[in-house]
Amino acid sequence: MAETISRHASERASQRNLSHDDLAFVMQYGQEIHRAGALFIFLGHRHIPKQFRGNRNIMRLAGTALVVSSDCQQVITAYRNRNAIRDIKRKSKRYIPKGCSIWH
């Protein structure tokens, strides 16, 4: 689990009505996907354990995505998009920094 939350992530989480406990739940039960030099954690409906499915406060978290630094030390941002998994999987698996050219 990430040790810190960036100021940007904290602002975005509060704008999206996500508490620190909500972020911890997403990190614990969400699907981890490594893409574009970062770790994406997506909590879909199917990732929510059955014992929590009757809880409206937990079910509202379905579709929440977190972007965590590649070293898993900091949450960079948080957003909600029920179709985010599709967009995340389209991202490049490798990270090529700006200014780097693979063509010499």
C-alpha cells in the first residue's frame, strides 16, 4: 500500500467524495495494472467481495481508479470512471520518457 498521498490526489479525492478509508479499500481489493510507468488500481463491481455488496457506501466505490507511483510509495491521483479498465489497458506497457527517442 502507498505510504503517502500527494496533495493533488488528496484534492481530487475530496472533490470526488473519497475518504482515506475509501482509498485504502480500493487499494486493498482493486485490480492492479502496470502501465505507462505507473501502477493503476481499479475497483470494479466484480472486485468487491460478496460480504460488502449490501453496503451502499462500498458499492459507490465501483469504478474508482487510483494512479500510484511506480515505486508504490505515493498515490498520484484518484478518479472515477466505470469504464476506466478499458482505457487503462490501452495504455503502453512501457514508459518512454519525453525527449527519449527510440530512433537513433
